[in-house]
Amino acid sequence: MNWLTNITALVIVSPVLIFTVTFMVTQYMTKRTPKAVKRGADVTTFFLILAVHFFMIVLFDQSFLLYILLFLFLIGILFVALYAKLQGDINFRKVIRGYWRICFFAFAILYLLLFVVGIVKSLLLVF
């Protein structure tokens, strides 16, 4: 294994580790599980986006970074438009927090799907 493979593996595994550590530390400090989950999600989102990018490179031998950025941009536009329609005025703090958590949810699902695709692809290569 070369250093690039090691870094790729670390980036792909990092969201799980970062979420777990953030959750445990916040849970220990605040004793409030909902806050710990939210804090873990907030901290992990960037690493999930990065991991999905690297996962796609590993699985499909191609970068989808432009599509990931376009997806993030579209989620942002849709979320701001929906928020403005429902609330009337825009509270930027709530909009950014909501956008970031929607991104966490979307990329967590993508991460899990890519994980399953990777396992299936590996099993097909073995058999």
C-alpha cells in the first residue's frame, strides 16, 4: 500500500470516527443525547462530503466532485426557497444550520449506499 491509499482509507473511515468521538465528548460534557447527536452531525458533515467524494473515486475510478458541489448548491437553493416560502423572512443562522443538517442526512445516506456498493463490488470480484 502506498501513502495515497492509506490517506484515502483514512478519509473514508474518518466520518464514523469523528462522529463517534464528537458524540461521546459532547454526551460526557452536557449529559444531553439530542445535543450530542446534533453536534456530532454538525462536525461530521464536511468529512462525510469528503468521504463520499473519495468513495466514488475508489469505486468508480472517476471524480464526481463537480456533481457533488452542484448537489450541495441545489440543496442550498431549494432549502432557502422553501424556508423563505414557509417563514416569510430568512433567519440566516437557522437556514445555515438547517442546510448543514440536511447535507449531513443526504451524505450519510450516500455514504451508506456507497459502502454497500463497495461490499457488493468486492464480493463480485472475489467470486
